[in-house]
Amino acid sequence: MSTFNLGIRPIERIMKHPNADSLELVKLKGLDWQFVTQIGLYKEGDLVIFFPVDTIMSEELIKDFDLVGKLGGTEHNRVKTIRLRGEYSQGLIAPLRRYFVEGEQVPTNLAEYFGVSKYEEPPVFSKAGNLHALPQGVEVYDIEGAQNYPEVIEALMDQPVYITEKLEGSNWGLYMDNTGKEVIFQRRYAIDNITGETHAWRTVAKEQGLFELARNLLSQKEDSIILRGEICGPGIQGNIYKLKEVQIFLFDVQINGQYVDTKKFLEITTNETRVPTIAIANTLREFLGKQNKSLLEFSNGRSLLHDTKREGVVIKPMTEQYHPSIGRLFIKQRSPEYLLKADT
């Protein structure tokens, strides 16, 4: 599950802005984000507090940063990706000394201290369903961002990987076990049908044969099956792919609580029922080398579903693995070009 807290990092590198004499480009140690700042505000080695993209800022901080009316979201309080004189700036930074005197103990949970939080997609309500807690054994699904974990990308560089498109839609899931329980769920909530009504997400799953798929897997003497995917189409997140009908695109399968390897996932699913495959590469390093791009640069591109900006990419090893920084080894890289649009 993705974590959220503000971090304190030293400035590792300051570079001249190529298109503005009054601006600089700042990189922090251990992160791959870039910040555009006024020239002379920082020097290498300075400790700063990092407010990542999608931070919901407090009114006090918005005023302190002189950003009233300038942030993203309907309430203009969401840190967004911007471009300043042709260069991406993703997130906000502030000198540690601005809020804490030298030698003062800094709170462990800075997000709580500053009264900020991570933006979460609101739950999807429907008159045909009630929202309840997720079934036991079903975790909230989230993917860590590549720019926060360069060491995870390095761990993926020299091994075979499965690269898929990250879709813009709503998180969808189906839980089924050998007691007869069948639950449709979204990211944080199970969806129960209201008496006399059938929730549309259940109808779509049946039409696509996903209930049948789960039952077939369960019949192989398994205890439980979880199908996870993205639901897209009319009425969902603006339907940027211009789909004529609502459709579910699977991106993960769990059998008895364990995620299956990519080879098994590809055997279980079909091209029509899973998220678009960008590549199955011998190694990530070789793939990016052939593209002559960094992962951040490659994340920009066109969707395979429709001629629009893709949200980004997701990278998994061909075999399931553990990484000490994040747990399950897989990562997402969101496209800065997409975020420029999405964060407004």
C-alpha cells in the first residue's frame, strides 16, 4: 500500500534553468523529482521539507507559500505538476529552518504536524449499491511512485519486466471464495447490491465473463480468488478513452491471497480483459536503452486505447518478488505530461 508522509531531504544538486536566468532546477537526494525555484534560494546540502504532488495543503500553508488560488483541485488546495519556462516542477519544497530552529526535534509525522494529507479519489456511490468495509483478506490496492524510490527502479533494471499502461478510471475488484461469497469492491469499499437492484459494476463483470473466470480458478481446489482491474468508460473519470461501453481491464490476479506471476496472469487473462501491454522486455535497462529515454521520459506517450495522453506506466518483474523499501516489487511512473492536464 502506498505510504504518505512529508520528507526531509538534503538538496543534492542545483542546476541552471535553461530558459530563465531568474530560476534554478533543484534535485533532492534519493528522489527523482525536479523542482523549479527562484535563483539563490537554496544551496547544495540545505535541508528542505518536501510536499509531494497530490498533497492537500492546509489554508495556513497555502497562505505561507503565497499560493492562494494557484493550486489544483476544485478547492485550489492540491499540489500539482506545473511547467515553468519549459521545465517540469513537481511538488513544493521549503527550507527546514523556515519551520524549525536548529537543534529542535522535528516531529516524526510531518503530515500530521502541518495538517496536510494525500489526495484520494472519492468513493464511487450508486443508488444500486451500498458501500461497506472490504472483505477480510482484501487489502487497499495502491502502487508506489517511481520518483520516490529510485532504488526500486534500479532493482528492476537488469531483470525481465512486464510493462503495462496505467489507465485513468476507477479501481475495481471481485473477491470470491469457496464458501460461496462473491463481492464486488472498489479501492476502499465493498459494494453490496440494494434489494431489487443490480450494481452496474457487477453487470459489466458478468457480461465480460469475469465471474465465470473467477469460478473456474476457484474450482481448481483453491480457497479464494481476487481479480483486480480498472473500470473505464462512459460516466467514469470523464471517459478520456472515448469508450462506447463501460469496460473492466484486469491488472492483477490473486489466488489464495498471493499475486500470481506475470506468466500465469497472461495465461489467465486475454488481450480484451487486461490492461494494455506495452512490452515484455528482456530487461528494463535494455528496453529503455532502445527507446533512448529515461523511465520518466518514456512515461509520456499516447494511450493504446485512444489517441490521448496516457496516464503513465506500471512495471513488474516477470516473477513476483519482495523489495525492502516497498514490499511487493512493482512500481508506477505517472506521466508529467498527463499530470499537467490532470492537476488543473
